[in-house]
Amino acid sequence: MKKVKVGIIGCGNSSPQYLKNTKPYSILEIAAVADAMPERAKARAQEFGVPRVLTVKEMLADPSIQVICNLTTPLSHAQINLAAIKAGKSVYVEKPLAVNRADGRKTVAAAKKRGVRVGCAPDTFLGGGIQTSRKLIDDGWIGQPVAATAFFTCRGHERWHPDPEFYYQVGGGPMLDMGPYYLTALVNLLGPVKRVSGSVRTTFPERTITSAGKFGQKIKVEVPTHVAGTLEFACGAIGTIVTSFDVWNANLPRIEIHGTEGSLSVPDPNGFGGEVKFCRAWAKEFATVPHTHSTEVGRGIGIADLAYGLVFGRPHRANGDLANHVLDVMFAFEESSRTGRHVAITTTCDRPAALPVGLIAGQLDE
Ligand SMILES: NC(=O)c1ccc[n+]([C@@H]2O[C@H](COP(=O)([O-])OP(=O)(O)OC[C@H]3O[C@@H](n4cnc5c(N)ncnc54)[C@H](O)[C@@H]3O)[C@@H](O)[C@H]2O)c1
């Protein structure tokens, strides 16, 4: 089969996962890497055997590269995506799709006009944890979904990330950083959201980096760091979500879906596996459900799915409409908090097709 050539832009902390996890997919060839800091691109190329190190300009001008994998920090997402689309390339970008709604809309519209594709992380919903949960819901195990809860709390990424500043700048914060995992999982499980309310706060105006390298340096916080919200899904279910960089410790579940016939405990959506647990009506305890789909996949399955979509002319799952809907919802919490009103969600998307049961790592359509 003809390989789809991919160029990676952004060779920082998240890039090794892509360079490693795309290897099992025979459809993908990581043809080149680029970074504003060329020494980073060189180092990654050497480590993972990528044949070419290019500048961003050279990569966008290279007609053999069909897909750009954009792993830059959020403020650069839209700019790189739009340049790649203009150059006639499909893009797959790390989350969030953009740092404001207008850029998200613009990106999706530009790709449709140019006849290329937008893919966007997270692709964790393609792992066995969320796909098994999806199958249970689709097969009717919990009956009609009634409620969903989703909780992500921590005390911030400045404790481990070597360059954590972007988490506190426009485009950062717990909702834009971690919300995509939770909301993409929820939309995959329950469908699109039609109305949102929210309350947000910025607890600490300044943060101190305690990871190595920049230990002791201060970060000015530009974004809300505690976001609480409700979600009304088009299917009628009501969700509750909290994302926070202000919480030292918690005993909260990640995601639960409660239905008319039972309850489902969904594993961490920032991963591909995790225990799926189900409690049927009248039962006292949750019981573990075996995975119906492989958990032996990683960040990269979404870009492989996009490549298969290109070759076979079928939709890809971690797509621009889904990411743009999630982006719209994420901004609605802050808007609701600011205006004191519910926010109607004007974007929508289809639930991505469930993965067929029994796929193993490295296989999608082969
Ligand atoms: N760190 C993680 O574990 C992780 C996990 C999942 C997702 N992500 C997401 O991945 C993205 C990148 O995060 P990261 O942690 O790898 O950041 P990082 O700061 O470690 O790396 C980003 C890289 O992009 C380069 N870059 C930035 N703007 C550029 C531009 N305009 N042109 C060329 N290169 C540019 C930087 O020089 C840097 O090397 C973010 O969207 C983040 O949300 C990160």
C-alpha cells in the first residue's frame, strides 16, 4: 500500500509519543521533522530515525508531504494549521484545535474549502477503555443515558513540565488543556452538547515552577484555573464537569455515565486503557467489564485513522468538526460565568463511528 507521508512540526515534550506510536501503522511514514528550535528537531530525527530535518517553510513547500502533524504549543496551532491547509496539506494537530472560537471555525472552514482534512487530538477515545464504554452504551446496557460526571483535578503542570508557561497563557488553563480529553470522550459516548452553564475562577495569580531547569521561576497566570460546568446533551443527558489546576488532591472518579438501567464507570480519558466498570439496576457493586477493543495503542492512532480515511475515502474519527464542537463548548463555560447566563451551543458534530471490535495495534483498515 502507498504510504502517507507525514511531516511533524514541533519536537518538544509530546513528540516522542507520536514518533513511537505511529511506527506500527504501515500506512504512515514520518518523512521529516521541523521545530522553531532546529536542535530539537535534529535530536528527535536522530533518536527515531527520521530521514529529514527541515524548516517549517521547507516542509510546507515539499509536495511529497501530505499530512502535517502539528505538535507546537497551542498559540501556534491555528497559524501552522492554516499555513499547511493553504499549502494543500491535511493537518493533524494536538489539542486544543485553536485558542479561540474564531480560529477554530476558520481552520475547519479553510480545510473544507481546500479539500483537505483536519484531524485533532485527543485520539484517546479510540483506545479500549472508551471504545468498550461506548459499546456498552450503544448495546443498551445502561438504558437511556440520564447523567454524566467528569472530573480532572491537579495542582498544575509546573511541577513536572520543563516549559510549563503555556499552560497559564491564553490557550492554556485546565479546561483547554484537559477538557478536550473529557469532552471528546463524552461527545463520543453521548453525542453533541446543546447548552452549557459554568463558573470559573483564577485562584493563584502567579505560579512557581518546581520542575528541573526552570526551578523557582514565576509564571503570571492569564486564564481561569478552576472551571466548573453543566452540560445539556442533545440526547437529553445532563453532565457535570470540573477541571482544575488548583486542587492538591482528590478522590474523584474520572468519568461516570448513569442511565435508566444502570451505571458505567469510564476510565481516565487521558489514556487508552483503564478499567471499565458496570453496575446494573438493583445491583450493589460495580463489576469490571473485559475490554472489547485493544488498549495497546497510543497517541498516533488518530493520525493513522486520518491517513486510512484519505486513502480509502472514508471519514476519520478524531476530526475537525468534533474538535471544533469541543472547543466551542470549552469556551462556553467561561462565557456563561462572565455573563451569568446559560450558553446555547451553535456548533454540532456527528458521533465518530465506533471502531470495529477486535482490532489490534497497528491495524485499522488493513
Ligand atoms: N507534554 C505532554 O505530555 C503532552 C501530552 C499531550 C498533549 N500535549 C499537547 O502537545 C502540544 C505541545 O506540547 P509539548 O508539551 O510538546 O510542548 P513543548 O513546549 O514541549 O514543545 C513544543 C515545541 O513546538 C515548537 N514550536 C512552538 N511554536 C512553533 C512554531 N510556530 N513553529 C515551529 N515550532 C514551534 C517549540 O520550539 C517546541 O519545541 C500542546 O498542544 C499540548 O497541549 C502535550
